[in-house]
Amino acid sequence: MFHPFLKKTLCHWVSIRMSPPRLAWARYLPALLLFLILLVLLQVGLPALGVPPYLLPTPLRVWSRLTEPGSGLAGHLWATAQAGVGGLVLGSVGGVLLAILFVAIRPLERAFYPWVLVSQTLPSAALAPLLVIWLGNGLAPRLAMAALFAFFPVLVNTTQGLRQITPEQRDLLHAWGASSFQTFRLLRIPAALPALFAGLRIAATLAVVGAIVGELAGSSEGLGYVISIATYHLQTDRVFAAVTLAAGLSLLLSVLLHIAERQIVFWHTEG
């Protein structure tokens, strides 16, 4: 016979898998409606108020720039996506590994964690040009900047999640003869997964921002490069088009991580 806890967990998992998909988009319907209303107000209000397009373009003007043939925005989006996703992977792996070391070796955390905090106070505007000097004018500095932006939220959330176990849970596994590694694998890692994915969703947005900061510091491609050049020529519609693509990339990464979380952390329900 199944242990009562295992039976309850199995039944809960089956109910989640067999239940029809929830209309998750319904919770975002008010925000979508508000966004559409804002677009209409901007489209109608900006010309009525006499705001020149070089100061604030209308949504349709931005859309036309997005869909303009030969604009090259798709290629620049791909360059930013490479740096952002690559930096997200590198920063997340580094954050998870360091969090595991912090939890396993407390003196290591007391020695290094203050310096990790200090690293977050460094201004990115000053660090990005240095990375270009050290790593060259290519993908490497943009990748490094994106990884630095993604690293900290993953580290903090994973460290907190790995410690979200009670002494009773730990003692129960020890009473069953579990080793320290088995306790870590069977108890700490599942307990840390919700916090880890929360950190990953934050890191996904920050990684895209980090990639764009690296492109602004010195690059010949990417959305940050587009923003820099278009701002110099007062092409604000092109600037807003690049910003829209960057926001869409961040949103896509966040949605993909949310889908992965619902499949992997199936026992964790959102409030």
C-alpha cells in the first residue's frame, strides 16, 4: 500500500494532469484592455495636442517602423536575443552553483556574500565600457553583461529556497537513513524550485536589459545599437520600435519560464 503522503501527492499530480487547462490569460485581460485603451488615446491625443513625431511618435508610426521592409530590426533582435539568452544561462548556472556552495559551506557564504552585494553596487554604465575594452567589441562583452545582470536574483532566490525546509523534515529523512546528499537531492532541491523559477523570471528580464546596456557601450549590432544610432538622428519611432522588440523578448522569456515552471513544479500552486 502507498504511504498516505505519497498517495495524496500522486492523486494531486494526476488531478493536475487530467484537469482541463485553466484560462490563464483571463487574469491578464484587464491589463490588455488598459494597454489597448492607452494605445488609442496616444494615437488620437498626440496629433490633437500637436506633439511633434520626433518627440513622441504615435503607435501606428511605431508599428509602421516595426513592419518596414529592410529595417534590419529582425537581425538586431536576433543579436540581442543571443546575448540575452546566453547571459541568462551563464548567470543562472553560476547563481545556482554558488547558492549550493553557500548552503553547503556556511563559512564560504560569510566570506563571499558581502562581496557579491558590493558587486551589485557597481554602476553598469561604467562597467560596460570596461568589458568592451577587456573582451573586445563582439558578443563576449554583451554576454558577460547579461550574465552579471541575471546572476544576482538567481543566487538570492535559490539560496533562500534551499533553506526553506523545516528541522522536522530534515530529521525525518535522517531517521529513514538518508545521507546528506540524498537529503539535499530529495528535500532541498524540490523545496527550492519555486523560488528558483521566481528568480529566473526576474533574471530573464534583467538579462535582456544587460545585453542592451552592453550594446549601448559599444557594439555594431543589437537593439541597443539601434537605440543609440536612432537617438542620435532623432528617429524616435525607430527607438520605440527597438524598445518594443526588447520588451517582447523579455515577455517571451518570462512566459516560457512560466510554462516550464508549471510542468516541472507541478505541486506548487499559485495564489
